[in-house]
Amino acid sequence: MDFALTPEQFLSLPVKLLVFWTTNQHHQVSSESFCSSRRWRQENSIWSILENNGSWGISHTRVPTESRPGHVALIAGFYEDVSAVAKGWKENPVEFDSVFNESKYTWSWGSPDILPMFAKGATGDHVYTFCYAAESEDFGAEDAAKLDMWVFDHVKSFFNSSRSNQTLFSALNEEKVVLFLHLLGIDTNGHAHRPNSREYQENIKQVDEGVKEIASLIDSFYGNDGKTAFILTSDHGMTDWGSHGAGHPSETLTPLIVWGAGVNYPQKVTTQFFEDNFLKEWKLENLKRLDVNQADIAPLMASLIGVPFPLNSVGTLPLEYLNTSALFKAESMFTNAVQVLEQFKVKMSQKKETTLSILFTPFKPLSASEQINYLKKIRLYIEQQKYDEAVSLCKTLINLALEGLSYYHTYDRLFLGLSIAVSFVGWTTYVILVIIKAHTNLTKTVPANKKKSTVLFYGFASAGMIITFFLLIQTCPWTYYIYCLLPVPVWYAVVKEIPVIQDLATNVLSLHIGQSAGFLLVCILGIEILVFSFFYRSALTVGLLVFAGWPVITQLWIQAKTKALIWTLLCVLLAIFPLMPVVGREPNIPLVIAAGLLTILISFFLLTSLCKSENKYRDNENLKVYFYQMFSVALSTYVVGSTHNSLKIKQGLPVMNQIISWMTLVFSPVLLLLSPTFLFERLFSILLSLMSTYLLLSTGYEALFPLALFGLMFVWINMEQEALQHYGLSLKPKLAVFNFTCTMDITQFRQLHLDDVRRSFFFVFFIVTAFFGTGNIASINSFDPASVYCFLTVFSPFMMGGLLLLKVAIPFVLVSCAFEAVQVTTQLSSKSLFLIVLVISDIMALHFFFLVKDYGSWLDIGTSISHYVLVMSLTIFMMVMNGLAQLLTTRRLGLPRRNKHHSM
């Protein structure tokens, strides 16, 4: 259904719309630039428009604050599903309607990442795109402002050529025409140089001048007919440290300036109140500010040129921007209300078809009779010329329809949430039972009762069939079957182990109640600290300081004073990192170079120790591998300094540096696999290999993090040996000659001890520390594109994202390899310890499942979802890392060697 105004209703409207889109606007820098001098302010075209010609306000965007979802909200009027990220924010998961599609003609200029998606989704051949090459989006370019100059130059050339092209000239003079200028230079300069840089501010001035020239050109082309409307806005903002994607106000608040035909002139006010300080910063206290949601801009554009609102738009037409009759405003709002109401009716119909009639609960505020009443009242108010009442009622109807959409969208949330929670509890219980039954001595082997097992099987099978039938008759999506049927086999497996549960309960009751309660309390407190650390990185500092006192609490320091002292010092050192600012906010290349030099210095010290040690199994020729790895670290250190110096003087990324970076990334693992598989020698080789890559991906203090983490992991392995001896679980092995490739007899694996729970908790805590030690990976704006500048500077979301994920994974690999060493040296099967880790991560996941939000600020919503996804992925990720750790510690590449001839 089209929701368009009748010809009589839009005769007074402009027939052309020119949209300027800066793909990022940093409000703080803008205010500094605009207010820096009175004379500049007077000459500035945007300020002149604000004060004399148009209306302005702040557009409130949503998470994720990325280019594609921002443009979809602005031009199509809805907030796109995050599944688009799987296509790099470039392709359309589902084609959609937009203002461009509804227009007679749309011509657009700008980025190849944005423009094609609106042309591809359009019906017919009336949306034209003119894009520069993707390679032009280079963060290391001499001046990214050239992207905006390219747009302005091509628009000028386009209009000049139209004078000699009658077909084009006629098309440009049609009604309902949109001209879209996508200006990416400010965003690129913001990423490359930060918003407070000279380059960024110069780019803003160039864009301001370009807007002035293009607006003048358009008016001149159309003979100053006064039938062109102009919109200047942005898809997202940017933080002070040059990133966007999350929900910080500097990312979600963007300017909106509208002027021209059909638009209100500036409205003078004496007082107005907003929670932010923009009015004072921008010296606009006396000009009325009209804030909107980002999706509201799509119906505003549609209304200005008199085309139907985009089909799935959820925006509300901001009437205060329009300089039209009261009748027009009322009719426009009525059209807007009907359009949103139709979406509600479709959603209600879909849900009603997939729900049993006796179970269906409609959205009562908008029953069929209520809908009719609202529409009749609005139409009556318009006929009676009570336009304000009609508009007010339209807004009420739109709000109710949006609430209804949300209601039906989350209709099955409670039902599905309970199913998932029951599955979580059942699965965690089953894993605990497997641990107790197979890896401890707490229970006796109980013979299975076949008769009871058969009854249980048929009982749960019947329950599964009833659930399946219930879902079938409601034609539910296939995902519902997974959510609802999963608890059946999980709880069947749990109930089968009732004899084990009874035996366990008997043993637990025989223990000292105080000790059991104390152990349970410590476990709960430990998991809560882990959960808390996802919100406050400083919780990791508290945990590490508690770890520092572990040798004292357990009396381990008595038998290993030196190791205990080093452990304490390294825990305190590592505890400093979570207190530091998130990586990327303040680049510090000298610190990266210092980390590289420190790595080489430590390597020389360890290599000297290896040469002096007496190990009859060691081949001194293998020491050459370490020299090659040290050379690779030195080369990486040089490349980092050289690359950032080159970018600083705007000479781009040197080709040789780029080649060396990619070769280091590829060949570092190969050198690692050439080293001996003795425990400390292989771990030392792993550190050198990973550091050579990590340095290339570092921009500041985080380059020191793997060194501190590896030092603590090294001491942890030693301390676990002391703990093993302290509890009398095993003799202390000689770690100096321990070889990862020596296959341990399965009969030598011991049963789990209570201290192994602590051992597994240490591993999970160190994993979380590896994740959050230098930033919050649950937040997109923790990542800085400058981290990948040694590898590439041309924008490539998948390539850059892959390199950033590699950077995150490297500390994880260090911890996983150390845990692998702990497992084999403490004579535990990897399965038993991993099952404990699985229980801990599942309990954390259940926490975050109940903390997921779809209300409140977009920062809270985005953070809660990303935390849950992160913890859910943690278990799978740890399984992958466990396999990778086994590969890195046990595998060795053999190279042919020359035979040595000895003289007799």
C-alpha cells in the first residue's frame, strides 16, 4: 500500500530535494570550528543558514553507529537488523523500500560502500550512482578531504554537462527529484588523524565551502525558483579517539539542518532546556532546537517532495520543520499514522496466524474497534478544521502502533526465555554430574535400572512429541523447535542420573557444613567478579590483587618463597592494565617500540639461560630458530616506527613495510613450529612468534600487555607444580626437561581434586583478563583502525576486522598454551579441566542471558547483547583455542639437515 499525499495536498511543496550527507560529524570539534572567531562565523554558510534560512536540531541515532545502518534509518526510515553485518554492511540481506525508490529520479555521488545498496533495492531504473574507486578510501592518504572534493567536482561537472544533454536536462526538471551527496572525507580524516586534528577541522571548512557552492549552483540551475529543499545531516558521530559503532553520545548524536522550500525559518526563543550543552557550546540558545529520531528524517524527506512514505518506515514526521498549512500538516500526519498502523496490522496478523486462537492475547490498546475509533476521530477533527487535535491524536496513534509492533515482535519472549533458561540449568547440571561421576571419587558406580530407564525414555519422548505437535499446529519457525525441544534430551540425561545425585547428596551431607558453605560462597563470589568485570574492567584489578595473595593464603610461599614473590609482583603488574584507558584513545608509538626492545632484551636473557642449562636432549642448532624469531621481533619494531612516521608526514604506507608485515604474519607460525618441544623452550618460541605479529597491530601501551601476561603464565605453571606437591597429589616433575610430545599414559591421569576447581577458575579469569585487559571488546569503539595500518590503510571491513580479531586472540593463545602446560604437568586430562571451565562459563552465560535488555539507552542495550553473545561464544572459542594450543605445543616441523662427518 502506498501512503502518498494527493496532488492537491502537495502542490505547495518543493519538487526537488538536495541531501548533503557527512558520514560522520563530531559535535565538539564542530563547535570549536564554528565558534572560533566571529568573522569566520559570519562568513560560514552553515551558520548563515541556521540564523537566517532554516531549522535545526539534533538527530538521535541508534546502535550500531555504523554507516550502513545509519543510512538505512535516514533514507528508508527503519532500523535495520544486525544480520547485515555478515555482509560487511554493504549488501542487503532483504531488499527494502526507501525515499530514493519512491522518488521520480535520484542521482547520488560518493562512496561505493553506501550508494549501490539503495540503487540495488530500487524498482525500475531511476536511482543513479556515481562512485569513486574503493581504493580511494585510504586512511593513510595524503588528504582524505579529496573524497569530498571529488563529490563536489563531479556534481558541478554533472550539471554543466546537463546543459548540452536535453534528456538529462528534462529529467532534472521533473518533479520529485532527489540529489544525494555522500561526503566520506570527514569520517576518513577522523579515523586517520582524530577529530581534534588540523586535518579534520580543515576538512570541515572545505565541506562548508562546498555546501555553499553546490547550493548556489542548484539555485542558479533552477533559476532561483525557490522549489528546492536542502538537508544536511550525518549517519553517525565519532569519539574523541576517532572511532564509532557503540552508543556513546558523541556517536549517537548528529546535527540536522534543513532549509529551502517548504521548510520553517529560524524560530527565536528566549529559553529552552536540553540535558546536553550543545546550545551553549554552539551559541544557539536563542534559536529553537528541534530534535528528531534518525528514522524521522525519511518521512520528512518524503513529505518535502510529496512521495509515499517508505513502506517499512517507523519514523514520525517532524512537523515543526515544515512551513506549510495546518491542513497539509494534519493530512501528512494522518498519512504517517495510517502507514505505521498498517505495519502493526500486518505484524498482528502474522502472529495471530502462528498462535492458537485460545492462546492469542491481542494488544488491547489497539483492538480493531479502537483502530476504527482513532481513524474516525482524526478524520472528523480534520473536517472540523481542528488540526492541532488531529495532529495530537495522530501522534498518539503512531506511538501506540509502534508499541504494538514491539509487543508482537517480543510476543513469545517469556515462553522462549523460559525454554532457554531451563536448557541452561539442565545442561550445567548434566556437566556437573559428568564431572562428579567420571572424574572424582565422590560417588559409587550404581547399576542401571533398565525398567526405570525405559519408562523415563518413553515419558520424555512423549513430552517431545507433544511439544512438536504444539509447535506444528501453530506453524512456528524452525528456531522455535530448537529452543523448545532442547530441554527434553538435556533433562532426560539429568534425570537418568538420579542415583548419582542421591549418592552425591549423602556424601555432601557427611562433610563439614561450614567448609561446604564456604567453598560454595567463594565459587559464587569468584563468578560474580568475572561477571562484574564485563561492566567494570577495574574488577579484574581486584581479582588479580586477590590472586597476588594466593601463595600466602594457602601457605605455598613457605616452600617456594622466590616463586611466590615473583608471582605476587607480576599479579600486581598485570593489575595495572585494566585501570588504564581503553586502547586506541591515545596512540603512543614510542611505547610500542619500547615493548619490542624489551622483548629482545628478555629474549637475550632467556637464550643465555638456555645455552648455559644442561639438557642432554637439547640440540644447540635449534637455538638458531630463536635468533630468527628475535630478528623478526626487531624487524616488526622497526616497521611499526617507520610506518607511523611515514603516515604522519602523509607519505602513505610504504610498500616494503606492508610486504614485511604480511610476511611476518604468515611465517611467524612456521618459525614457531621449528623450535624444540621442551616445555619452556616451546612457550618461549610461542611468545616471540606472537609478539612479532602483536607489535605490528599495536598503537600504545597494549604492546607491553603480552609480556606481562606471559611472565605471569610462566610463573603460574611453576606455582601449580608447587601446589601439586603441597597437597600431596603428585611428585614434582622436572619442568626443564618436560617435553610436550611425550604422550602421557592415560592410566597416569589422576582424579579431580577440590584445588582443580581453583585451577580452572584461574584459567577462565586469565582468559577474561586477556580479553578485557587493554579494552572492552564488547564495544566496537574499543578498536582503532590505526592498529592495522602496518598491513593496510584502504578501508576493508572484513580484512580490518579479521586483523583486529587476531590482535584480540593473541593474548588468548598465550593463556591457552599455558593452561595446556598446566594440564599435562599436573597429570590431568584436558577433558576433566575443560568440563569445569564449561560449567563456569555456562553459569556466566545464564547471568548475561537475564541481563539482556531491549529498553533504556542504546549504550545499555548494545552492551547487554554483546556481553551475552561474547560469553556464549566463549565456550566454543575456548574449545578452538584448546585445539590450537595443543597444535602449537606438540607439533614440530622437521627440516633436512646436513650429515656431520667426524674424523677418527
